[in-house]
Amino acid sequence: MTSIRSRAPKATSLAARAVMLAIPSRNTTPEVSLRRVLHRLGLRYRIDTRPETSIRCTADIVFRRKRVCIFVDGCFWHGCPYHFSAPKSNTLWWAEKIADNRRRDRRQTLLLRAAEWQVLRFWEHEIVKSLDRCVDRIRATL
């Protein structure tokens, strides 16, 4: 059996490795806050699922019947123009990683829209600072 090698550089320290391993990829605080409000409003949805089986993409919240999918983009991992600051070590690798994430996000959005899905993307800071505005936008789309 062959092992898959990550292109990620080794962590600069055990502490850095522990921090990176502890970061959740789903059920983040902004995602859960948004889902709680949507559920309280009587809206039902799927979480962490593929909107379209033919597209390799997992959305955070999916309303299948309405063909609406929502992504909650973390300010660090998706390169928020306001809050992203590159780590001090392995800067070239991180610049490439964030650029790849942005390209993937754009490609997935285009593919989903071509498949007649409505795609909403929120930065985590948008949900934290103005949850009501995000919910209003979702309700208007639905």
C-alpha cells in the first residue's frame, strides 16, 4: 500500500503542529451560530454535504429543494482581504496554499452556478459581526 505524501512543509514546532491539528474543518462557531438561527426560523437543511454529486465540492449548508448552498469561509483558510495575515514561517508555501484555496472556491462556485445552484458565501467575520444581515440574505434567496 502506498502512502500519500502531503506537500505541506513540516511544522516548525510541536506546538505549531498541535495548534494546526486542533483547528476544526467543520462545525466552526460561525457555522453553528448561523445554523442555530436558521433552524430556529423553521428552515431545514443538510450540513457538510455535496450539493451536486457530479461536482467535487462540499457545502456547509445545503437547501436541496431550493437549490441553494451556503459556504462559510474562514478568514485565514480562504484569505480574507481584511483579516488574513500570512504566517511568519513557510510564507511561500502558505501564499500558494491560500491562492489555491481561492481558485478552488471560485471554480466550485462557477460549477455550481452552471448546474443552476444559487451559491452564497459568507466570511466568518460577516457572521460574527452581522449574523442578522446574513440570515436576511439567506431568507431573501430562499
